Amino acid sequence: MEAGAKTKRETAVFSDLRRKYGRYMPLYVMMLPGILYLVINNYLPMAGITLAFKQVDYRVGILKSPWVGFSNFEFLFRSTDAFVITRNTLLYNGVFLLLGPVLGITVAIVLSEIRSKMAKKAYQTIVLIPYLISIVVVSYLVYAFLATDAGFINNSILKPLGIEGVRWYSTKKYWPFILVIVHFWQDIGYSTIIYYSTVVGLDPTLYEAAAIDGAGRWKQILCVTLPGLKSTIITLTLLRVGKIFYSDFGLFYQVPMNSGPLYDVTNTIDTYVYRGLMQLSNIGMSSAAGFYQSVVGFLFVLTANLIVRKISKEDALF
């Protein structure tokens, strides 16, 4: 009797669970590829953190390689270039962090104001195409403009004006501006699409109410559009803050064509480590740099999220 009652209770509990979670099964199946990718691409490689504290000896293998403590981190902190690469990484990312939302929101609002559906689709495509182009192709496009002998700027703009051609790839003072322009030209499409999707999702009755109250188009943007974008702006900013110690390797290595005279303004942590690996082939140093960037980025995200929670708790990531 007791065994039968227990079996019935277990069956009833199982049925309740199946009814409760069974309807979500299609969603779980849809989540599975993303979860597998996250585990394989983001979590399993975390075992490689141990390499940051080892002197890898291929003769005995990774597991038996000797531990060296924090010696690999000295590669970054005791280098004569440590200040330069840290300065460049932080300053470039600071500019990207400040100007990125401004440009992305501006382009998104301009797109939302276009009434012609055909023109809107065309402009969306034009804005997004650079983001889909390989950085190698971008580097050669930049070279086509800046080449000393056959570049478009020297031959078609400066030469007709009687100005001597500029040696762009050996003159470092121009490159902070060139890199910023190239970055936004290629990257602005991604953030624009995200902001644009938020703008078109705003309740149109809010604009109608604002118009009834006498608000013009500019006032509607200030009082309806920008407040509606607040959560998206905060989320994207927090994600970018987490990568403030990372740099776009292709932008800082491929676009300047790895030109030695430009190292003072194009050398970042990522390119410095890559060049060091090409010369020293030391995996431990590379792992130490990646671990250092991840920890600093994590701390930046925690700090930024804490500040957001103090100002607007509902907009914080966690």
C-alpha cells in the first residue's frame, strides 16, 4: 500500500514537472547550440590560464612544465614599452567609448527619420557593409588612399595643389586620427543597427503625445528617443568597458602595415604581445597578457556596473 502510494506521488510529481517544463522544451532546444558554443569557446579554454604561471617546456608537455609564479607578467610590466602600450590601449579605447555611442545614436536617429522604405534599406546596407569587410581588405583600402607614390590623397588631392606628398606610413603624428576614422568607418554599422532597432521599437503613441503637447521633432528626440535608448546605451557601454584593455589587433597591426616608425602611436598590448611571441615564441607570456587583460576588464565591468546600480538600479547588468 505504502509503496503504491509512493509510486503514485512520484508519478504525479513527474507529471507536474513535465507539464511545467515540457512547454519550454522547444526553447531549451533552441538554447542548446548557443550554450554549447559558450562552453566550448569561453569556458573550456579557461583551463589555459595555468599557462600564464608556467614556463612551457615542449619536451615534457604542459602539465609537467615547471611553475614560474608571476615571472611571465614581468614581460608586460618591466618592459621599457609598458607605459606606451598601456597608454595607447587606454586612450584609443577611451575615444572609442566616448564617441561610439554619439555617432551610433546619431546615425540611427537619422535612419529612423527617412520615410522612403527603399532609401532606408539602401542606407542601412551602406552603413553595415564596412563592418562585414575583412580587416585585411580594409588595410589595403587604406593603403590605396595613403600610399606615398600611388595613393589617392597624394596623387589626386595634394599633388594638384602643389603640395609635396606625405609619407603617411613613416609619419606618426597623423595616425591617431587615421586609426580613429578607420575604426568608426568600419564599426559604426554594428552599433547603429542595435540603436536603430531600439528606436523603431519605441511606442509611437509617445511621439503622438509629445506632438500634441507642442513638442517639435528635436524636442521629441530629446524627451522621447534618447530616454528610450538609455538601457541600450548603458548595456553597450558596459560591454565595451569590459574590453577597455583589449584592442582591435587588425586595426593596430594590419592597417598601419606593421610599420616600425609608427610603433609609438600604433603599439598596443595585443600587438606588443604578438610581436614578442614572433620573436620569443613564449606561450606563457602571451597567456599572462591575456589573463591580465581579462582580470582588468572584469574589474572595470564590476566598477561600472556598481556605478550604474547607484544611479539607476533597473539599468544595471546585475
